[in-house]
Amino acid sequence: MSIFPDSVDKKILSLLEQNARISNAELAEKVNLSPTPCLRRLRKLENSGLIRGYAAVLDEKTLGLQASALLFVNLEKNTKENAEQFEAALKLLPEVLECFVVAGRHDYVLRIVTRDLDDYERFIKERLAVLEKIADLESIIILKQIRVRRNLPIPA
């Protein structure tokens, strides 16, 4: 199966991005298929790895996570071993929502959420800065989130 064999699969993906809890019967109706072929296509999309999973999107502020920051990290030496050690340590830190390996002035960009700025300071000083191999940290506090887009632009 190619990633996008036809427009029906694209429509299935788009509808799932809008509402992952849509029933198979409703999904089938919206893409003009009967439920069995629709479910078969959905399973193929899942098995291909195109659909990585389904999740509820929680509201950070309602959960009491008021502070959000981008954190730029440089390692002492950006070797494979140092990177593996740093990345393994990050997996144990639930405050780290996202981690990107980047090219340019920094080695990594992290998105961090905490209860407040005092909690963020504690996180930096007690949990992150103590990790070995970190040379430099630079924070940018997010004041307001203007746009969140979770739906990918599906190629034509």
C-alpha cells in the first residue's frame, strides 16, 4: 500500500485528525463507504505507521500548568554518546513535552511546562542543569500561545 493510494484515505485521515473518536459507521458514511471496507482501510493506515496513535488533548492551564518555556540546550560536546545519555535522561522528565534535535547555534530545543515560574526554576536547577554533559541552557518563557495546530497539512 502506498502512503496515499487515493482521496478516500486522505479524507479518512483528515476526519480522524478533526475527531479521533468518530465511530467507524459515521466515518464510513462521511467517506461514502460501507463500514467494513472503511474499517479495512483504517486498519491498513494504522498498520502502515501513518497513524501513530489516538490521544486526548488536555488543557495545560486547566491542569494548573501555568508556565511554559522553550529551552535551548547545548551539550559540552555533541558526540553520539553524550547525545544518547542526554536524550535518555530527558525521557525521565515529565515536564519535557517536546524535544527537537536542531541544527544551528543550539543542539536541542525543549518545550517545558510547569506549575509556575518558581517550579520552572526548580526544574532547571535541580533536575536539568545537574545532568552531565550540558554546557549551556537558555530559556525563553512563553507569555501567550497564539496558535496551536494539531492537524497536519495532508499533501495532495
